[in-house]
Amino acid sequence: MASGHTLGLIVRSRGAATTRILRPLSQLIFGLSSQFGSGRVDGSARSEARTIRELVVPKLLLAGWSPARWQREYPITPGGRVVLDQRVHQAPPLRADFALLHAERPIAVVEVKKSSRDVRRGVQQARRYAERLDVPLAYATNGQRLIEIDMRAQIEHEVQAFQSPEKAWTHYRNANELTSDLAVAFAETRYSRRVVDAAGNPKKLRYYQDVAVQRLIRGIASDKKRLLAVLATGAGKTNVAMQLVHVLWENRWPRGVDSTDSRPRVLYLADRDILVNQPMRDWFRPAFGEEPITRVTTSSPRSKHLYFALYQALDQVGDGTDRLFRQYDPEWFDLVIVDECHRGSAKENSAWREVLEHFSSAVQVGLTATPVSQGHADTYGYFGPPIVEYSLRQGIEDGFLAPFQVVRVHLDSDIDGIEITEGTLDAVTGELVPAGIYKLGRLERELVVPARTEEAANYLTDLMRRTDRLGKTIVFCVDQAHAARFREAMVNRNSDMMQTHNDWVVRITSDEGELGKVLLDRFQQPETAVPVVVTTSRLLSTGVDVPTVKNIVLFTAIKSMPQFKQTIGRGTRLDADNGKEFFTIIDFTGATRLFDDPTFDGPPIRRSVVNYGDPIPAEATEPAELDAAFDDDSPRSTVEQDAANDDATDVDDDEVPADVTDPDHIDAVRRRSTVYTVDGIDVRVASEGVYVVDRETGNLRLIRFEQWVRNRMLALELDRESLLAQWATVSGRKALREALEEELGIGIDGLVARLNRPDCDPIDLLIHLAWDEPLKTRRERANRLTRGERAFLSTYAAEARQVLAVLVDKYSANGPDDLDAKVLVLPPFRDMGTPAQLAARFGGVDQLREALDDLGQQLFKSTA
């Protein structure tokens, strides 16, 4: 058990003692030993560096590895992030001690331990690095002994020397079956460096993007015709596509340098403008220039090499008598890249599948974050199993994607539904409204209750006032009309922001036409402050890249897993340079129940709901009747059935004409019922809860913030007496703040604002949460000292007691930061003398500091 005395030792010295005690606990919380790096926690960096310099480097040189062919501290991941109470905490980055390179790419990794350690301590880490980087050779060494790990054959044995660069490259080729000259040439091609970031630096591939490109080119070299890459939203599918084309381009695939048309002809295919325009503008034009690129619209050009097109354009009749795609010979394209391949052509009997079948002789690469397998719509059935998969959960754990917190908000109107009695009239038309109970699935589609939208807008407004009123937010509504009503409600509740920023909240749906495109372009730009809040239906659910989005609001029921993943994927991109390190999902409709489904790749969730004032069980589960309230009136169906029946655009619907492709228009075609509007219904928030990350398990739990703090404090096995003793001294308070923030993931001073108790000391709030101690105010502590500790005060001269009395008063009014010699330059001390003169009342500066610590110890005596 970690005693209070031990914690006192920890925080008095933020050196070796802190490293020994706190870091292992951090490792347990983040899982660092298995995920985040070397786990060096014993102050061995210097001796390990000496081992590398004096023992490992000479062995590498002796094996023929020059410094130009290795990279020290090779970066793999930046370190996973955890969000708690609007703050992000990041684990250490994952780096390999050495990456051994061929053509600037790793083909082997080396993990080093200091010479006094067992060489086998590095084996597991070396294997983990090799697995991430997809290299077949790894080494663990302490400088004296060397273990070689063959990842393909799964053999480990001790060797006397590193393999030479030539042998390591041969091992790589054999392991990856690079048997042809073309396959070797592909693997040796260096990536394009022409696409740069805002600072002008080339955008490098992340480790999993490199793996994706290499596996794709190996598949192409081995004559595979259909290939699938499944990468989470925000993971950079377009970068993978561009670098894939670059490798093929540089090798003049497939016709070779002797052909008069020596560059590949590529068709980049999607079903929405934004999915075509962004890749063309942001990636392919910078990488290849303007000359080889064309956009296929109403004609069938043949003088270019890189063609970007919508299914809709190819499926129309162009300048001839046949549809555009048939005006190209079936062998015209060498490569077809199908972005968001789970949609559009996914269904085997869809009209757009004809486009892929017409170009069946080309290599076809499918890219998606959400493959589907529903009846006739089967991504895997068409493309085959994915050659690479990178999930949202993995992206968050690695630190490449933004973590999230989930706020579940239950409106009382949605729990049991809204009962409409006989004789109720429509508030707009005066017609009779059909009587009955309207549950969530029918609200806004069949029954409009303005008060419901207004209450949701109230909640979102309050949340943004507490967090960030300029935090970009997307609100997903039921349809375009609902999006218009929500926009209006937000305008009326944020008139101050609208007076400053006319476009603070806007609607972006297909009805906005060109104006919507202009607003969307501004919303996507990180440097553009407005629009801040965008209401939409489903136009922005796929393919829209807004890196700075901080809030995703779900005010429409979502049952389709692909649609759910795509929708929350709008928030997964990181943009730390612009203050975006996490995002919040605000769920009004129970859509986040899909997190519980095993087909979701995020962290597993144990769900509980918090009602205001109710006690919180350790593992509360949501009442079944509450979950059922988020269904239609029809019987409960499985997630798979819901996905198949959901009116989403993930698969084609025979009822929708082929020329109707916009999701908002599809909604309008499918919706046949009359919509009624009813006023006079009072709607309130019935309950809310916040999911936080349990840092010991990595799972999400929906619990009250105060309960989470209590659980963490008890898990640390501290005691209140030691905390009070540590808090009593100036240096102790500073160190304790740092130590507790590291372990709790929150700032202790933030408890004052969080619990709205400005009259209490932060340490008392923490003790109150952890052990249910009666809450003391600062005034109560001050009064107890002045009344009951006269013996302590009598040990000081009258002039010194005067200084201490003023310090106690300042503490009572302002808090513990005023128990510091720094305040002696402020009123009323300024009128009592200079700091040096006041210190002289105690016998000098050292004696003053001792008196301040003694005063703190008396103030923070435990009275339990």
C-alpha cells in the first residue's frame, strides 16, 4: 500500500523518487508497457545511451550499416491521448531505438537495453515495433548479446552479429515474396515529397499508411485485380491513394518506359463532389501538377492520365449516344480507385456497379472506413478481404486520431414518447393531428414539436458557453426542415454572437445550393472563425474534412453502423496547432448505443445513465424501457436489421431514382407522410451523463465526474492526513498539484469551479469527494486556527503575529495561494513595510518561510 508518507517523499522531490513511484502507475493507466514505447522508467537513459554509443553502433558498423542507412529514435506513434473533463493527457511517443533502412524505408528494427540488463527484456518491444512497421526482422540487444527475431518464420535465436544490409534486404524480399523485378522496383521507389504542410515540410506517411501503400503495390505486382484498404475516417486514405499512384507513375506501370504512353491511366471514382474535389485539389495537383489531371463531367477526354469523376457523370449520356463510361474502351484505365467504396457501387444490382464491371480489366482499389456486408451490398464480396485495416480505436491509441467524450442527453419527450390526444389541431394548418403516441423515430418526420428543438438548442448553447463558443460544431438533424428550425433556435439563443459574427450559425444542406458550398468551404478552413455552428441533415456525414470540429451533435436517430461511423468520423481528425485535440459527441437520440455493438471498432463501453441527484451504482445499466424509447413503434430489431432497413445512403434503394444522389433529396423522396406541428408541449432535459475514459482499463464509462475522482483517489491508496500535511507547505502544495494532476488527469484547483464551491479549499473538496468527509470552508479553517491555536500564535512576537493574522484573513478570502511570501508585496502588507522589513519581524527570510509552513500545518491539521 502506498502510504501518505511515501507520497510526501514523492512530491518533495520531482526526481528519481517520482520516477520510481508515479511512472509505473502511469504505465498501468495508459498501458504504456504494451503500447507506447520503451517503458524506460528507472533513470537509465544515460547508461543506455552509453551502451548504444560504445557497443551497439560499432556492431552495426562492423555489419556494414553506415549511419546513412539507419535512423535513431525512429518515430512510430506520437502517443495516445485521453480526454477527461475538457483536458487532454498524452502518453509518451512510441519510438524504435534504431530503424535499419533501405531506400529510406525501414526493413528491420533494433531495441536496446543497457548492458547490465537481461537482453531478453527488449524482445517483446522489438517484436511490437516490427509488427507495427510490418518489417520481418527485429533485434533485441544489450550491447553484449544479440537476439535476432524472424517475424515471418516466428523464430528467435541468439546471434553474434547483425545481418548485413544486403542480407537484411534479401530477407525482406523473401518474406514479402518480392520475386519479380517490378515488385522490387516498386518497393525501392521513394515516396513523393511534393505535398507539404502549412510549415512547408513534406507530409510524411504514418507507419500504417506506409504499410498500406506497400501492401497495395505488392498486390499489384502479383497481378491481383481487386484490393481493399480499410482505414478509419481521418486516417489519411487520400495520402495512401496519392502515394500509390506516385509509385506506379515513377515505374511507368504497366506499359514500361518503351511505350509511347508510359504513364498509368488512373480513374479516381466517388459519388460526391467533395470526395473528388478535395483529393484533386489538396493531393494530386501538388504531387503531379496540373497537366496530367482532368475532371470528367459531360465529355470523355482521352489526353490525360489522372481522371477524376463521379458515378453520376459517368452514368449520363455525354457528347455521344451512349453513357460516358461506355465511351471509354474497357481496357482504357489501368487503375480505378474507388473512394468510399462501401457506398454507390457497393450493391451488386446497382446501376453504378456497371461502371466497375465495364472496367473490370483494370486494377480496382477500394478505400473505405466502413465496409458493409448486408445482403446484396457486400464490400468484401466484391474486393475481397482487406489487405490492411486501421481502426478508429487504434488511431486514438496511437495518437493519430482525436479521442472523444460522449454526452448523452435524454429529453423527457423522447423517453416515453409524446401522446397526442383526440382533437389536437396542427399549429400551422389547423388540421386534426392523428392521435397516438409518437416515439423518437417519428418525431420531426411525422410530428414536429418546436419546444423539443428549442430545448436541445438551449442545452447546446449552455454547453458551448461553458466550453468554447467558437468551437466548430456540426448538428445532424432529421431533415433539411429540421436543420432550418435548429438553426433558427440557435440564432435566437445566441444573438450576441450573431451580432458580432453574422454567420456564427448557418444551415448547410442541398437547398442552399452555391451559397451552401461557399459556407462549407469557409467552415472547413482552420483559419476561418465562422461559421461556428453548422446544422445539416446528412450532407456532411461523409467525406467532409473539417479538422477543427470540436462538437458532433446527434439530433437524429442513426441505426446504420456505417452511417454512424461516418458521422462521428467528422470529428476524428487532430489539429493540435489550432487547438483541436479531442472532440465531444452530444447525443440526444441514443445513437451512441452503437458503440456497444461488437462491429464498432472503438473502445467497449459499459453504459450507465446519471439522473440529477440520484446515487450512482458502480456499474449501473440503462433501463431497457429507456433504450426502447429510441426505437420506432415497430418491434425491436437487431443492429444488422436496423442497418439494412435504415433510410441511410450507405446502400442504394430501388425506390430512389438513379439520378437522385444527394442524401437530402433521397430523404425527401423516401418520406411520404404528412408532417404535423404541435405547440403547447413542455420539453425538458430529463437526464444527462458524460462518458469518461477509465485510464486503468482504457474503456469508456458513463459516470458522474465526482464519482470518477473518488474512484481514482481510492485506487491511488492515499490517505487524507498525508494529503493535508503535504498541502500545508508552500513547496508541498506546488508539488502535490503536479503529482495529482499527473495521476488524476485533472487540475485540483479546477474542482472549485467544477463543484461551484469558491468558498472551499481545493484540498478539502478533494477529500470530500474521496472519503465523504464533511466539507469545510476556508473561513471555518481560519476561525478554528484563530480560536483554538493560541499556543501556536503565542510563540511569535506581536509584530510577527500581525503578519500571520493578515495572511490567515487573505487565505480565508482568496485561497491557499495567499499563504506565500510572494503576497508580501501586495496590500495591505505594502503599508506595513517592505518584504525584507516584514521578514525581519520573524528573524529573517528563512525564519519567515518556516513560519509560513508552520502556519499552513496549523491551518490544515486533520480534525477527523
